[in-house]
Amino acid sequence: GEDVEQSLFLSVREGDSSVINCTYTDSSSTYLYWYKQEPGAGLQLLTYIFSNMDMKQDQRLTVLLNKKDKHLSLRIADTQTGDSAIYFCAESDTNAGKSTFGDGTTLTVKP
Amino acid sequence: DADVTQTPRNRITKTGKRIMLECSQTKGHDRMYWYRQDPGLGLRLIYYSFDVKDINKGEISDGYSVSRQAQAKFSLSLESAIPNQTALYFCATGLAGVDYNEQFFGPGTRLTVL
């Protein structure tokens, strides 16, 4: 079955860039997603990328997709303490109606 | 008001008890999902429903059942709770008819089985 893997923890200093990495196994994945989970809350979609793209930028967020290596990354520029959260990578097939989630990366931003 | 609500938010119960977790949504979405979250294990799909008459098992459905009472309501039941069902449970919704699968999550129910 599909598998999505992420490292569990990342710690950065405020103002630095954060890079969260993800690998996936399903070659038929057509959409890749990044969700953010703040303490005590459910997940919220940050951004997604279609598999025929290799980059997507949205303000401080940059998503890079290497489809050949099945590698996805999320870069957060000028990381702030409010960015401290758990970040989940996910993938889905077109019209499958469901997604496979990674285990989440806990990002800690130190002042 | 929140678009996806879950009740209760916290529940402590004993082994062997039957409990129900409820989810309601005002987003008008056809698709609804139940997940559990465990530390280090991420989100695992328990059941999902694409409409009122469509119920599907996820990767960890054993020990759980669901009911889709209406488009807006999807409840999760534990017929006989056991301690390893202690977890954070999330309900989510999704829009049908689009290629991508953005899901909208409720705030979660923290369940403890003693």
C-alpha cells in the first residue's frame, strides 16, 4: 500500500529557514499536500501541489516536488515562533477521495 | 461557529464500555472521515463515507463501527472499548467532484480507556 514518511522532529532558530522533508511510495500520487496542526487543534491545509509541477510558492512557503525520487519538501522562510506546530505530508490519487498521511514532523522554533 | 464539530471533546471511559463519538458539519460536504492519531504513528484512517449510503473501511477499522445518519452527521462507535483505543480521534470532511482531496478537520476528541 501507499506509504508516506517524514522525520519526526526539527528545531530551528527564529528568523532561520525551515525545511521539512517527506518521501512517498505511490507512483500514482497526483496531489501532494502539507497540513499544519497547532496544539489542541485539528489539521489545516497549508498548501498542495499537483504532480506535474515541481515547485509552488505561496508567501513564506515554498514546496518542491521531485517526482522521480518521490520526494516532497516544505520550506518556511523567516520562521517565526507561531510556526511551531506539527506538519503533515499527505498524498492522494485523482478522485480517490482519500489521502495517506505521514507521521508528522514536529517543528520547534526557538527565540 | 466551527464548520466541523466533534462531541465530546474529552472522554474517559472504562474497558468494556460502549461509547459513541459524534461529528457534525455545516460545510455541505458529501465526504466524511474518521481518523485516530497516536504519537509517532501519525493519522490512521478508520472509516470513510462518500455519501449517506456509502460506508468504507479504512486501514484500522477492527473494533470500530460507524453510522452516517445524514449528510451532516457521521458517528464513530466503540462497541467494547479497550485501553489500546486510547488516542486522539479526528473527524474530517471533503468535497466531492474535485480532483484534489483537501480535508477539513474537526478539533478532535481525546479518548482515554482505563
